[in-house]
Amino acid sequence: MDNKKDEVLEIMAKKIGSESSRRLLSVLGKNKQFYNAISTNAGQELLRDAVKQMESRIEKIVAEEDDLNTRAELRAYRSILSAWSSTINKYKDDLLKFSKLTTGGSQ
């Protein structure tokens, strides 16, 4: 396993430099844990619940039944979902970049 890992690092280092390779693998590994967690049944349920809570706040605002707490909660849910989305997209982008680097594809 370590030989394969060393080969991958060597290929990547030749293409983008050793420091960039290490950084990409580090970020990829960190974001993979989050991606795997959010992809589970529990993670999907958590995501659905967050979206439902956000929709509930939007409905209150549209119906003019909101208060400052409702708007603050909406901002909080929007911030959380945005951060989750960014992490997932970053992981997918880095995975594609990693795949291209290790299979000889162009960037």
C-alpha cells in the first residue's frame, strides 16, 4: 500500500510539485471524511432536516409571520448549508484534479 501511495505522490510531485501534492492530498483526505459522513443515511437525514428548517423560516418570512429570531435562524441555516455545500464541492473538485493528475489526464 505504501509503495502505491509513494508512486502516486511521485507522479503528482512531477506534475504540480511536492508541496502542492501534499496539500491536495491533505485537503482531499479531510474533506473525504465529511463527504462520507454526509453521504450516510444519517447524514442525508440531517441534510434534509436542515433544508426543511430553512424552508420553514422562509415560509414565515413570506407570510410576514417572522421576527428577528426567524431571520437570524434563516441566516444560520443558510450559512451551515453553504459551508456544507462548499466542502462537498471542494472535495469533488479535488477528487477530479487528483484523478486527472494520477491517470495522466490534462488539468
